[in-house]
Amino acid sequence: MKKRIGVIILGLVIVLVACGNGQIDGASGEQSVGIGSSNAGDKEQDNQVQTILTLGTYDTPWELTYAVEAYNAQNGKYVVEIVDYLQDNQDFEAAQNRFNMDLATGKGTDIIWMCDMVADDLGYAGVLADMNTYLTSENKEKYLTNILECAQTGDKLYEIAATFTVGFIAGPPSKLGGETGWTIDEMLEMFRTYNKDANALGGVGINTAQTLVLHAIEDFVDWDAGRADFCNQEFYDILEFGKDESGWVKVTQDSVASGTHLAVMSGISEVTDIQYMNWLFDDDWVVKGWPCDQGTGVKVSFFNSLAISSYSQCPDGAWDFIEYYMTLDWLEDYAILHPDIPAKTYQSIHGLPLNRQTFEEVLDWSMVELINDETGEPIPHYFGEEGVPNFYANSAEDVEKIREIVELVDGRSLSNLSSINLIIGEEISGYNSGALTAEQTAEKIQSRVQLYLDEQRR
């Protein structure tokens, strides 16, 4: 969208006015452009002013390209221009560093595609605006309430995404019990009962201890008080549980049926994932959640999230674009602009929509049988591979199960790239290698995490 200077629409004179932070550099170098009337003899016409909003990315995903073009085609009050840092610098890490530097020094864009950046860290640093400013009680009703609450960092909303995924641990109720939610002690007791170690928890890989800690992070970090506590028996038990794992073991119907895997790390990132779970567990499974002291342990994660720079001079405009992006209407609007290319559908979107109306539309769509116009044969909603069959339209029971699981969400998974996660991963490796005891590992993690928390509260 860099080439957009001005457009004459139906005789209206459109003037583009730069927004951003007033910087004229490579990151936000949009300038004010006045467009005169194309017909001096025409009768007097009103001027329409459009404000340029910059959207910073690196290696722009197709979703943003489609959404921006569709949004701009509406010829509303705002025009969004993508500033892709990777276009000017083909070194991905260098582009990312420059993007971060511009944000830190107040030279960044109005809207920020977060990608691998951690909203909590940038929010604490004062780089991101609190979007709760725009969430009136009426606006909040547009979104799935419990999921939106999980997106908060304390009492701030630094990022928001059009879609989300749900993560949990699942397994047969005959072994795990029928109720959602369990503690670390309860999970470990179940594994001891069946004489199984960490290798029996399918889908985690070789970082079981770290993964369990991250999903139970509120057992160890009091965010409101800014206090860390890893020097306790629960943390020692997690370290011991994950110490002797030999590596990732593929989860199959046979591994579940035979008891090789007592429980499986799973979740919902596509509408047909519910059918995968039914297939994997032969229609006999229960959501347990990640073990933690309180709540269900069913966690949410966000991808391709957007944020607003705290330095933006047009935050209202930034929010206007974000609200449009959240509806996923741009999938249809872009297809109208380009009828000659295959239209993107809900099938191309990763995750479930946060917008309540769109969420219901996607669930309804998932129950529609897709038909090949030429052959008349049904088309899978998911094409199976590596022993997993094709999955077609969801049943009404499948859709209701998705709703039930989404309603269970009461927490957010800590980002794999967060400072706290990196600290935990580094120090746990010392324990696994035998260089540190559980107590020494806990002390090192607690010291480093506490230092991080203290820095954020200054």
C-alpha cells in the first residue's frame, strides 16, 4: 500500500493526512498529500479528509495484506499503509531489531503486528497503548467475554487477535476421572498409579517440565504483587517428573488404547480438531486442562495479534482498523475486489474467531457439507495425513462440544518467547544435565524472575 497517494471518488476530493508520530523516516515516512479537484469547472464539492495510519510488520502475512486492501477500499476516514521492515532489509533478525528499536524510541508505527514480540514486555515498557480505552460495555459484547479477559495483562489490554486457539490435556475418563481441572499433585499421582513417567504424557516433546510450569505459571508468579515463588515442593516435583523423559513419542489411537499415553496434550486450533479428538479416543475422552492450583487449566493462546503504539497520534483510527480486522469481513470484501482469484474462506483461517458473531458463523459453517461442483463428491474440511483420516462437516454435537470447551477457558498460556519462559528454559536445562539440584535450580529461576518482575514495576 506504499503507492497509495490519493484517490478521487465520485467527484469527492480526498486529502490524505499523515498520522503516525510525526516522524519522516523509513519506518513511518508517510507525508501529508493534498489532492486538488480534477475538474475546476464542476460545482463546488465537499472535501473528504483521510488520515494515514501506519501498520508495522516484518514479513507481512497474507491476512494483513488482504485486510488492509479491503479496509482501504471502503474509502472511510482512514487509510492504512503497511510498513514492512523486512522489505528494506532481507536479514530477518536485523529487520526485527530495527522494528523493536523504532518502537522503543517512539519512531514506530500506529498499529503493530506483534508476530514474535511479547506484548507483556512491550506493555510494561510503555510502548503499547491500553486498548481497554475502546472497550465500552457494548464493545465488549462483540467478543467472547472469557477469552477477551484472558488477553489482559493485569488490568491492561496490550494486544488483541482475530483468532485464538485453546490448549488442554485430555484423556480417557476411566484413567483421568470425569471432571475438568486437577492439580500437579493429582496428575503426578495418576501417573504413579500406572507406573508411568513423563513419556506417557503425549504431545509435549522433550520439555515436559518447562511446559507444565508455563501452563501453571500463576502457581509460581503473583502478577499483582510482583512476586515469584519457585522454591516449593510443587516445582521440585515437576522437575523430577520431567527429568528422565527420553523424547517425543508420537500419539496414535494404538498408543492411547494400549495405555502408552495416559494423557495427551491437545487443544482446538481448527474446527475439525474436535473430530480428531473423537477419533483419537474412540469418542470416550474428557478435558482435564493443564494442572494448576486453581481453575480449569484450559488455556488460550493468540496468533497474529495487533497492538496500538502508545506514541500514535491517531489511536482512534488504529482501533477502527483493528475492529474491522477482528470481524474477518475482509475475507469476503477482498474476494469482491478480486473475483478472478480463489477466495479465502474460514477454512484458511488458523484458530477460532474472538468476535462473537463471527465465532458462531464459523461454527455454523463447519456443519455445512462442502461439495465439489464438478464431481458432486463431498470435500473434506480437513485432509488427513500420516494415518489420520479426512474429516468432513461437524455434527451439531461436535459444535456444542467446541462451545463447552471454549467456555472452560480461564487462563492464558505464557508466550514461549516471554522473558520468564526463556529464564525457566535456560535454568531447567542445568537441572536436567545434573549440574544443579532442584533446590539450586529453583533459587536461580526465582532470583532471575524476581529481578525481571521488579524491573517491570519501576
